[in-house]
Amino acid sequence: MLLAFTVACTNKKSVNPLAGIGSKQPDKVLFDKAMDAMRHNRFDVARLQLQTLINTYPDSEFIARAKLAVGDSWYAEGGTAALAQAEQEYDDFITFFPNMPEAAEAQLKKANIHYQQMEKADRDYTHAMRAEDEYRKVILQFPDSKLVPEAKRKLLEVQEVLGEREFEIGRFYYLRQSYPASIARLQSLVDKYPLYSHADEALYILGQDYEGQIARLRLTPTCDVHGQPPRCATEAIKARFTEEFTKDAATAYSKILTRYPIMDRSDDAKKRLAELKQPIPRPTKAEVAQNRAEDESRHEATVSQRLMGFIKKGPDVSGAPTVGEPTLVDSEPINARDVLHGETINASKGFGKDTLGVAIVNAGTDQLPPSSAEGTPAADSPGLQPPTANAQPATPDPNELKPNVPADPNELKPTDTAGDPMPPPPPQVNEIQQGQTLTASSSSPATASADNTPATDQDISSSKKKKKKGLKKLIPF
């Protein structure tokens, strides 16, 4: 029994990386003693042996491994203070030995430190954000490392937690009919984390946000010839904004059918498009295969895991996919102020004297800012003020570059030594070409051999699973 207890207390995570090297040099002896102390959870003794090696033999061939092992000793010891010290040791190792293969290992362990301290999606997300940044550094700074697949897998799990947080916040605002805030959160979510397990639900609520704006606009009184009553809108303005909001809602519903055709909300999206009298798109076979591969790679939490979820600190990452590429570059964030503070339609353009508070963003964007929850813009909002009568248009800058300017026939062209025009420079190997992004939707293995033929109803229905219970219900308008 004593022998079994001794074996159970041994730290099996600490493995001597130089165990196969037969040497009786004093630096090697010190390193072996430190590794043996770590295996028996005597971390302070191990660090003493390693510091002795580093200080006594600064030119040793084991110096890099010794510095990394110091961080490993803190990492294996665990605890908030020890993990913070381990992160500092790994930072020092990457600084002093950036070109060694072990630098990728140190960077991965830095990310794992924050991964282990992640909390649930509805709690503090500081460690989740830090873990996302550190895993991205592993993939971007050490692309040839054998640790990249593990970093990608962990990054997908971290982004599942962050995506769940954004989704719950967006749904919270939707249920309280704060449509601008909900649109900002959900649009940012589907742009940043396309592999989130409930992305179809997020798109469906996004479409419901725009339909809520349509319902709110229809309840607004119609102005008469004198602009009465207050807080009214003309029929032309109502028709214009109703058309714009309908297009945005249809865009959200259509993306469910083309990007997530086998997910739970695909049938509901078809019904909403038919209700809005919008065309119903049909996904291609490649899109169905891509979504099927992502959905089959997920696994549902077992009963014991769900029960443990009530008492454990960490989040549930069972919904994270194991295929596809994680998002490595953040898209431009959207917030409620961006939604509201666009080009404002006010009394001079068809609204009553008190203005309705409906605003639109600049042309070329996909989001139209709906009105606030009360239907009235904030008085101190700079983006919702009517234009002044004496406003003068800005004078054009004479040094501004103009697009589509015809070329000057007398302009001198660069030539080579023979007098011939210089050819255009070749594209860089690592350059992102126009139309390419670093998201999973462009680099998923399912789209490598894309089959762009439209999928049949049998292809879609055979890929669908049974309707999941507990589908989130939304309030009717």
C-alpha cells in the first residue's frame, strides 16, 4: 500500500527530455536531479537545481532546457500565483531563445495557462480573450511547428465560449426590444465566429431584429401636410425604411440557408422568407457538405458532464467543432453607436418636428440602424441632430487623389535597361490576394473541392439530424 501511494503521488507530467542522453557531466547531472525532483512534486528543490545549473554553467548546452524547465516547474505546481510566475518564465524563454523549437512549446503553454483559468460564458471573459490571443500567436508565429494542430483545436474551443457570450448578450437585448444593441452584437458574432455552434440561431434573431424594426415603424403615426402629429413619418419614408429593413432581414435568413443549411433554423428561415415575399436561395452541395462536416465534428455533453457543469468553474466546450480553420484576424467591430450614429433622417427629410429617430448607416454597409427602444433619439447624440440652415459643403482638397482618373498620355513610364516598359511586380507568396480572408469560411477543407451544383431537398434532408429539443423560443411581435 505504501508503494502504491508513493507511485500515485508522483508527478507523471514532468518528463525528462534529456533522459536518453548518456552523460556524466555536472550540468547534465544537475538537470537529471531537477527532473527527478519534479517527478516527485518537489518543485522548490527542482528550481534550486536548475538555477544552480544556469548560474554555474552559463555556456552549457542544457541552458535552454533548464530555463524552460523552470517555467514547467511553476506550471506543474499549479495555483494562480504559480501559473502567473510560469507565464513570466515562458515569456523570458521566448525572448532569449525565439528561434528554438521549444519557443513554440513555451508559447502554447502560455495559452494553456489562460485556457485552464477560463470561466463560463456568462462570467469574466478575461482569460478567454487572453487564451485566444496566445493561441493565435502559436499559429501565426510558429506555422511550421507540430503543435499548431493542438493550438487550432484549443482556439476553436475558446472561440466557442466567446461566441456563446456574444450570443447571450445579443439575445438579451432582443428580448428587451433594444434592437440596435442586439444587431450590433449578433452581426459582430456571425462575422467573427462563423463556426459558432448556434450561428444559425444568431442569424435568425438578427432577422427578427429587423422585423421588429418594421413592426415599430408601422406603428408610427403618419404625418399630415403640416407635419402633425409630432413624432410621425411620411408614407414615403415608411415605405423606404420598410423596404430596407426587409432586405436586411432577408439577408440574414438567406445566410442560414446557404451557410448553415442543415442546422435547426433552416426551416424557420424559409418560412420567414416566404412571409416577407423574398426569394428563397438553395445551397450548393459543397455548402451542405461543409456544414455537415462541421456539425458531425461536434459532440453533445453527456449527462455526467452536464451535472458537473453546475459545480465546475470551466465552461462547456462540447459544441466546438474539430474541423475548419479558426478565425485568426478580427473583423471590424460593430457597436450600437455605429448603428445609430449614421446618416439621420429628420424632419427636413420627411419626419415630424420631434423626429422619429430612425437612422441609416452609410451606403455600402449591410446594417441599417433601427430606432432606439423608445423610438426617440438621444438629445445629446451628435449623429441624430438635424442639419443647420447655414451649413456649407466642405471644399474639396486640391491634393486629394481622385479615382478613375484617365491616365496622362505624356506621363513617363519606368523602363528597364533595354528601354522596354517594366513588367508588374510578381505577387508575394504570403500576400493575401483580393477577396481572400483568414476566416474558416474561406479555408475550410470542405470547400477545397467545391461542388457548386445546387443541392436537392434529399441532400439537405439526409444531412439533417433530428430536431434538437429546447430550441430557444422568441417572443412574437
